[in-house]
Amino acid sequence: MTVTSPHSETARKAMALLKEYADNLDGWHLSQEKDCVKLYNKTVDTSPVAIVRGETVLEGHTYTPQQVATVATLPGCRKIWDEKYDTSEIKAMYGRYEALFWVKLKAPWPVSPRDMAATSYREISEDECYIVMTSVQDVLIPPVSGCVRANLMISGWKIVKTEVGVAITYITQVDLAGSIPSSFLKSIQQQVPLCAGSVVKYIQEHGYAPTSVECSAEFKSESFEHAKKEYAASLDGVGNCSWLISRKMYPSGFKVSLTGTASEQTEDASSGDKLLVISGIQGPVTVKINKT
């Protein structure tokens, strides 16, 4: 049974704002272009905190927006492409595309590490993906000793198929709170938009983590450990689920292990990738994918 998020309204307001920001360049100032990423900033009357934006293109159609979105959002991938990411935990899932999470970011001594309590919400289609995150207060995520709680005003991705490839836009506005050296703050504002390019580099080097494309059962959670190339998903209820598996991520093949009542079948997909179909799901089922 899917639980309704207590932060649903907040998440949807943030999604509307992300689309307003991402769907045009009105009011955005192009500051520089670095590593094939165009860097923009924008100020709004409602806040002294600048909004930053990075835009780049993953050329070609080897990968889909949904596969790019997996790399952009799955913590096991982010730990590789985002040098400031430390750790995170999903505190609650509200369906496949909505969650409550805690994240901790690294900071150089003597700056205290920052953490955030936030909700995430995704709108996913074949050719276009929007992912938004924004801070919330929730009893499931109390203050953490040693961390300064930052305010993630808005952060999100627009990932869309174009004639030349997949266009990636990453937008963030965050109040890091507390005392921060201006030099460190400036470096953060410059580095954050470059994450769009970091996602492209990850995909070009590694491919993408297993990407769920359809699921009629209840999708409880998922995780991915890059070093081991181990993916795990927890499912419940009754139905079927399928994942696209990257040939580049698993060049020597992969193996699947199931815990619970379900059956597996692997089919060919485009670009040499595979489609893993888990059918006949009844009750709690855990799916694990490992390299062979």
C-alpha cells in the first residue's frame, strides 16, 4: 500500500517552480562556459541567495533521458560524480517517484559539514524527465550532531531528448547557513552547476545503473553500489517490474538473484543493452543485480 507524502504539496510547488526556471533563460546571466557546460546565475527579489544553473548536452541517442536521470539521482552514482557528496539515506518512499531523504555534504576543515532534510519528486516520461528536491521539516530527520542544517530552497534536473542528443539542465538554490568563508561559498556556486557535465562524464565512462522502466508492483526502495556494480530493489504487492541493464556497466554480463516469489526473464534491448523482466511478483520480493 502506497502512503501519501505529507510533503506532497511542497514537492509539487517546487516542481512548478523548477519548470518555470528551467524552461527558458529569462533573467539568467551567462557567467562562463567550462568543460562543455554553460554556467548561469539568476537573482530573484524574494531571496538574497543566488540561483545557479548548468547546461550541457550528452551527444547522440545511445542513452535515454530516463537512463540519464538514474545516474543523476541514484546515490551510488552520485557518490562517484559529485565530489561534495558524502552520504544520504532514504527515510520514506511515497511511490516510485516521491521520497523523503537526508543528505550530508562534505566541507573542508574548519567548515562544518552541511546536511539537508528534503523531499524529492520526479515526473518521468520516455523523452523528458524532471526531478526536483526541496527542504522540508520532518520528525523522521531530526538535527544531526556535527552538521549544520542547510536550506535547499530548490534543486532539480530537466533532462530532455533533442535532435542531437540529451539536453541536461541542473538548477540549484541553497542557503548553506552558518558561518562560511566567502571563498568557499564562491567555489560552491561555481562547482555546483558543473555537476551537469559530471553526469555526462560518468555515463560516457560507465554507462548507467539498472533503470526501472515499468513497475505494476509496489516499488519500495532501490540502491546501487558503484564499486561492486551491485543493484538492489525491494518490491511488494502483486505485479511485474522491468529494468534496462547497461552493456557498458556490465560488459561481461550480469547475474540476478531473487528473494521471494517471482520469476525472471532477460530480453535484448537497443544498443546491446538488456531488458530484465521480473514477473509474477507476490508479496515481498528483493531483486539483486551483480556483475558476473
